[in-house]
Amino acid sequence: VYILAVETSCDETSVSIVRDGQEILANVVSSQIETHQRFGGVVPEVASRKHVESITWILAEALEKAGLRPDQLSAVAVTQGPGLVGSLLVGMVAAKAFACAMELPLIGVHHIAGHIYANQLVHQLKYPLMALVVSGGHTELVFVESEGRFRIIGQTRDDAAGEAYDKVARALKLPYPGGPHIDRLAHEATEAVTLPRAWLEPDSYDFSFSGLKSAVLAVLNQAGMKGIALEPSAVARGFQDSVIDVLVEKSLRAVEAFGAKQLLLAGGVAANKGLRARLEARCAEAGVPLLAPPLSLCTDNAAMIAAAAFLKYRRGQFAPFDMKAEPLLKLEAWSV
Ligand code: ATP
Ligand code: MG
Ligand code: FE
């Protein structure tokens, strides 16, 4: 089974071809980071326009890299949501046009299911499992009882982890996206600023990062007013330590409470070296297998969309050609 997938939910234009939900034949990703960097974040209208400009040649390049003719494909998958509506629409229209012209069935995919199933491209999944999803727009603990059946047991009440990284990076005058820069600074740090941890209620799996972000801004302001030179690396380290402490402890508590056989890491912030190292150590201690995608499959790509689409393909769950882009699509509703 060869699935061609299209992903345009945010600022990456990507087309991939994956065999049997596991083997990547082509994964072409075109990032718009340079375009958006001077604005300090993604500008939706600019993102849509860029997707329009690049989707056709990226689709052609993916087919060429995979060495396949369109008539050898089994289905066309596309990210249905969540994401920026203008960006989603470009991928949706491109996927429908291609599927229609080639007479292929269409599959709509939830973007976060894609991030989770990126792990299937490199690992053997065992259910039930717990997934920690940490991305630019989401921070969730997702219990996956069996293949493709999702239950969100905890989520952020305000900012997503990636969003907090990007906002703190901005305050430290680092380029967009800030996650990788904070990660690097935190590693170079010789000291750490003390910052709060948002544990919330003792039994809660929810997260909160806006208080931490405000605390960072307050520390920077106070240092500025007193004329104290604060090492950016000490701020980065203090911030990263706080984020990691909460993510790691809640994830391990969830794994135990739900009897999960594996802990999966997913989403752009899963590329964070500090988070990966701490999770590896704690999972080894607890005897829980930790699965994470390689860095290139943590951030947005269409290979993960093809991997998730395979679940629906096997069940014959195809989408109608009047499928709509859903900027607020719910993960649980997408369950097989
Ligand atoms: P969503 O998937 O929720 O719709 P998105 O697709 O914009 O959001 P991703 O592409 O999954 O998000 O991840 C991008 C985020 O990951 C950015 O906020 C970026 O700063 C963050 N990120 C990338 N690398 C790292 C890193 N090494 N450490 C921390 N954060 C990182
Ligand atoms: Mg992105
Ligand atoms: Fe994403």
C-alpha cells in the first residue's frame, strides 16, 4: 500500500509517500521559516500564499524521489486539521484535485494523530500506550488504548509548550522559532535562574505555561530596572528546567496510572535535547520503554500524516470529496 500524503497545516509545505504506514519512500519538506523570521512568527496570509507557490513542485518532487507513477498509489491523505484555515485549505484543494484526477480514494488526517504516529515510521508500537504531545500549538497527554483510539487525559490550560518556548525566546531576543535556541543556551549554562513549576491540582494531568512565561518576563524586567546583567543562558536553563520537570513527572505518573506499555514522545518540542535526556533517564529508572521519532520527524512533515492515514486505509475509512478543512478538529473525534 502506497499512500501519498500532503501536510500544510502551518508553515511547512510537505508531501510524502509512505509504504504500509511504515517505510518512507519520499519525504519532501519545504520550510517557510526564513520568510516568517522577520515577523517573529507565522503570518497566516503569507503562509497560505507560500503553500500555493510550492505545493505543485513539491508534489512532483515527492513522486520523482519515490520513483513511482501516480497510478501505482493506493490513496491520497491530507491534514484536515487542526491548523491555520488558509494553510489547510491549500493542501486540501491540492490533495482533492490530485486524488480526483488519478481516481484515488481520499483520507483526512488529524495533525496531532500524525505527530503521534510519526513514531510508527521508526518503532513497533505496543498498546495501550501513553503519548506526550508537545508542539507549537498543543501540549497534551494522550492515552491510546488501542490502535487509533485516542483519549486526551490532560492538556494545557493556556499556552502550549512550544508557544512558551517561542515567547521566552522572543523576550531573550533570539530568532524565531526559539525552541532550538533556548535548548542550546540551556546546555551551555553554568547557572540557572530559579523559576516556578505549575503542578496544578495533585491529581491533574493538565499543564500551564503562561505563569512561567510571566515569571521569566518579570525576572528580565527586574534585572533591567536594577541594571543587573542577567546571563540569557541562566534564564534559558531555569525556564527549560521548569518545563521539563513538569512534563516528565506528569508523563510518568500517567504511564503508571493507565498501565501504558510505552511512552511516546511527539511534536516539535520532542526535538528538545534536555527533554529527551531527562525522559530517557526517568523511563529507564521506571522500566518504561520510551519511543521518540528522529528529530526530522518531530516537526511538521507529511510522512507522519501518511503513517496515521494507514490506520484509516486498512479500515476502509475514506473521506468524501466534500471533506472540509477543520481548523479546530478534535483528536478524539478522529479515532478509528
Ligand atoms: P501543532 O503541531 O500544535 O499544530 P506546530 O505544527 O506549529 O503546532 P510543530 O511543528 O510540531 O508545531 O513544532 C514547532 C514548535 O517546536 C515550535 O514552537 C518550536 O520552537 C518548537 N521546537 C522545535 N525544536 C525545539 C527544541 N529543540 N526545543 C524546544 N522546542 C523546540
Ligand atoms: Mg512549523
Ligand atoms: Fe505540528
